[in-house]
Amino acid sequence: MTTAVVPSPAEATPAFHRGIVRQLLTDSAYVIVGFPLAIAGFVACLVGLVLSAGLIVTGIGLPVLAGALLVARFFADLDRMAIGPVLRVPRVRPEYRTASPGAGLFRRVLAIVGDSQSWLDALHALVKFVLSIFSFVVTVTWWAGALGGITYWMWDWAIPRDPDEVDLNTLLGLGSGTGPRLLVHTVIGVFFLLSLPIVVRGVALLQASTSKGMLTGVAEMRNRITTLEGQRRAAVSAEATALRKLERDIHDGPQQRLVRLAMDLGRAQQQFDNDPEAARRTIEEALTQTRETLDELRSLSRGIAPPILVDRGLPSALAALAGRGVIPIDLTVDQNLGTAGGRLDPSVESAAYFVVAESLTNVAKHSRAQVCRVAVSREGKDLRVEISDDGEGGAHVSKGHGLAGLADRVHAAGGRLTVTSPAGGPTLVQATLPL
């Protein structure tokens, strides 16, 4: 039994406050430190771009332009590292275009100038300067208002005042004197202090989100396209593997039996006139062949899309699959996966069933195991499937082996498959499928 320890509200509140303070300091550092960097990047890029435009007719404008874009790339890399803690995302650096090995100076310059991300870096240096001014002013104003207001009572005495000067508290009708003045400024300081995390978070998100869109948006889109292309290739490969396996199984099993059935029926037809008893025996053999062919076809259909999976869900389908196992199978499945509200997407159910079915087939054929364990459960936004056995091991997912198609099927669904199977065993197959 697993016991979960839930923190009490008294324990959770300090952690929550520490999280707010930590994020506030992170956002403030990003805005304040980023302001001088934004000025430096703006000046360097603007000077480089203007200088290259003026020198383009002399022939050295292109190298100057490439240098300006490299400077913009440097400041862009600094910002890519800084936006991670603010947006709570990992750092993503795009792949810049590079010249082929051994290329001359001119080709290397053209590679830099012709790279679209380099121009986005330069545009980012110009845009960030404008955003940094706004973010810096707002952040410093709120910090000054908060710190100055809540500590006003400490230094009010040091402010020189003219006898004819009218304070804010007097204009508000709160009366004159030190007490009302301290009250008004303290209230203003408390307002700035309470709104400080929200305001600083807002301007930091504005600046960081803009930088992320310009500096990593194209790279993330390319990575996504690459991932989708990989999943598509895996889906095509898995489908081709499944079709080849189905064709081979049909050719080796039902097709051979149907050929023999046709021959038996032809022989029985010839025996009716001369030897009815022999014809009767031949027909009985043909009926046996028919039953065996139907059994094999049913077995093949279970590997494609068993009706029980569609009708009753994953737990019932896996229970039926385990019940046909040739060795004892310890099955643990989250029963909520079979309820109306807990049913998964059909593609996820099919992939999970395929993982278990193919793994159990490999266990029965190759592992020489005495017992097998299957566990299927939700883990956050993923479905986790584990199949383990105490066999002799040696399983892997390289091409030409049974698990290769399984790996392609899982990858096509956007999941991950790992196989741990040292020589001598045991074997553990783990699949994680996104929900």
C-alpha cells in the first residue's frame, strides 16, 4: 500500500509565498538586467545595419552586414537563455544556416546573410529595445513606489518642506500633519507592494513572449514539423510491417488450408459415385479444415482490431488477451479506462492493445518465461504500459526483429518505447502514450 502525504495548509502557504517571491525576483532581474543589454544590442545592430547599407557599393558592405547579424545572434542567444526561467520553458536554439566545410569567405558570408533567423535576430534587437524601455520604466516605478511607500516613515523627517507647501493628504481632505501624511504614503506603498508581482510578471511576460516568438518560434515550428514527419514515417512503416505480417500469416495458414479444402471437396465429388464412404470421410476432413481455418482467421482478426476492444474498452480486451496466454499472466489495468467517462481515444487504445498483444506473442515464442506481468495505468497526461517476464532476455527493437514494428507503432502515436532485456533476463517493455 502506498501512503500519500498531503502537506497541510500551514505548510503549503510558505512554499506558495516563496514561489511568488522567487518568480518576482526572476522577472525583475530579467527586465532590469535586460535593459542595458537591449540598449547595447540595439546600438550595435543599428550601427552595423546602417554602416553596411552605406558601404554596400564598396564591396565591404556585405561582410559588415554579416558581422552585424552575428552580433544580433549573440544578443539573441543571451535572451534565449534569459527567457527560460521567466516563461518556464526549456531553451530552444534554432539551427542556423552554415556554409559547407571548406567554403570560402564569400560563401560563409552569404550563408549568414541568407539565413532568415539571422534577420529575425536583428529585428528582435530593434523591437526589444522599445519593449525594454516600457518594461524597465514600469518595473522600476513599481519597485520604487513599493519600497519608498512602506519605508516612508523612516525618512519623512529628512525631507525639507516649505511652510506654504500643501501635501497630498491635505489635498485629499485627510488633514495636515505628520500622521495623515505617513498614512497616505504608507497606503500608496502597500498598493504598489501588493500589485508588484502582478505588474512585474505582466511586463516580463510581454517582453519574454515577444522574444520567444521571434527567437524560437521558427525553430519550434521546424522541430514540430520534423517530429510529425518522423511520426508519419513511423506510421507508414508500422502499417507496412503489419500488412506484411498479415499477408505472411494468411499465406502460411488460412490460404494453405483453403487450398487443401478445395482439393478435398474436388476429391469428394469424384468419390460420390464410386466410394460414398470415402467421400463421407473426405467431407468430414474438409469440415475439420473449415473449422481450423475459421479459428485462424479469428486469431488474426484479434491482432488487427478485436471487437471487444471497440465494444467494452481496453481492460476487457486485455483481460481476454491474457486469458488466452500460454503462460500465467498477472494483469493489472486501471478499470476506469473501460468506463464511459474514462475511455481513451481509439488510436491510443489500439496502440496500447497492440503493444500488449505483440509483447505477449514474443514472450510466448521466444522468452521461455514462467510468468509474465502486464500493468496499464494513467500517469498524468500519459498512458503507461509495462510488460515484464522472467525469461531469458535478449529482446531488442532493431530492424528485422518482432519489436521493430511495435516501436514504429508507438512512435507513430507520439509515444516512447523502451526495452530492457539483458542476456539471461528479465525483460521489461515500457511504452508511454500521450493521451
